[in-house]
Amino acid sequence: MSLRERIRIRLKAYDHRILDQSTTEIVDTAKRTGAQVAGPIPLPTVMNRYTVLRSPHVDKKSREQFEIRTHKRLLDILEPTTQTVDALMKLELPAGVDVEIKAFGK
């Protein structure tokens, strides 16, 4: 018997290598416990750009631009068992990865 119909996991991080590493860990633990996995699906990267004056007083035309990229991935775990949920709760992910978990069921 399955506990829920589906678990949706959204991951966000600034570094795409750490994000890919954590998605492979989640996929491996879910497959090891016997659940089906759909994904990881790469979502569009959000780029925040900031323009800062280089000098506090003069040279208005001299500016510096910075950019922060937020990478996102989406995972669906289909027909998870209780062992799958327990393994996901015990999973240690690296710092800098934001995890949102939603469970859908009947």
C-alpha cells in the first residue's frame, strides 16, 4: 500500500553543481526504496542583476554590475512507500540548497 499518491520536491540553489548532486542523492534514495521517480526537470534559471555606482560622489557613468543566478529543479516521486518517506526525512543535503516538499494524495 502506498502512503500518498505523489510527492513533489522543488530544489533551489545558487550553485548548479551542488543542486545536481543533491538531486542525484534524492533520486537514488527514492529508487532504492522502490518508488518511481519523474525528473529531475530543470526549471528556468532566475537571474537577478544589480547595478552599483563605483564611486560614492562623482563619476555617475562609472558603474559595476552584478548578477545572482538561482537554479531550480523539480522532482516527482510517484507511489512512495513509508520507507521512501523515512529515507527522505533522514537524508542530509548540502548547505545552500533550499528544499520545498509537497505531498499530493486522495
